[in-house]
Amino acid sequence: MSETLHLWAVAPAAIGTCCLAADRARVRPPEVVASVLMLLAMLDAGLFGVVPPVYWTALLLAAALGLAIWRRPRQRRAPQVPALMTLHTTLGMVVMAGLQIAMGGHATASEHAHGLSLAPVLAAVAVGYGLLSLTAMRRMPARLDRAQIGAMVASVALMAVAAV
């Protein structure tokens, strides 16, 4: 069941990537690269399993940090990208990184784990990200931005349900 939900989460992520790439008014290659990276991580985790989830997690976290540095507010030559979109994208990459590691760490029936479960923490983070996304959707004037945010939150919600 979790694999099916994970694969269903790929569809909104692909729609969000298309919305971001279709925005000809503001060319945003760093955000498109971040979106494609998240989509590749989801496809690999759901279908192929070529790259271990821990490496996808590290790559997503590094890319989130790189995007935040690239889109820092003091940069003058950058196209005008709303700071809320940059925040949403970077936090989305961090949440996806956590979900990637959670989806890849399922224990078998004969194994047991010690300590706290990661599932309730990730569920709370996904809910918080969803609330931030709803706030961001109301503040974005462009339809493509709202569609991209909505697709991202749908993808995170499906992955969070699959991880729990």
C-alpha cells in the first residue's frame, strides 16, 4: 500500500514541475532543478531503488541549502522570485528528504527498533508544511505559483501517509 501511495505522489510532483517550468514570465532554473531533483528522488524510491534513500536525503538537503544560498535576498542580478516561494521550495526539499529516509527504513517483522519512532515527527512536520502551503497559496497572485504549491503539498501529504 505504501508503494502505491508513493507512486501516486509522483503525479502531483510532476504537475508542480510542469507548472514551474511553464512560467515564462519568470525564468527560475534553480527552482526547476530543485523540482526535478525531488521528482527523480521520488521516482527512484518508488520504482527503481537504484540510489539508497540516505543518499537521496543528503542530496536533497544539500540542494535545499544551495537554493537558499542562491536565492538570498541580497542578490541583485537574480530575477524577482517571491521569498515565500523560495522558502516553500527549500522547506519542501527538507520535508521530502525526511520522508525519503523514512520510506527507505522499513523494518521487517523479525527486526525491532529502539528509541522513538520517526513517523509521528514526520507526520507533524508534514501537517506544518501543509499549513504553510495553504498560507502561501493565498498570498501568491500567480495561478502557476498557486498550482505548483498545491501540487507540492499534495505530493508531501501522499508521501507522509505512505511513510506512516
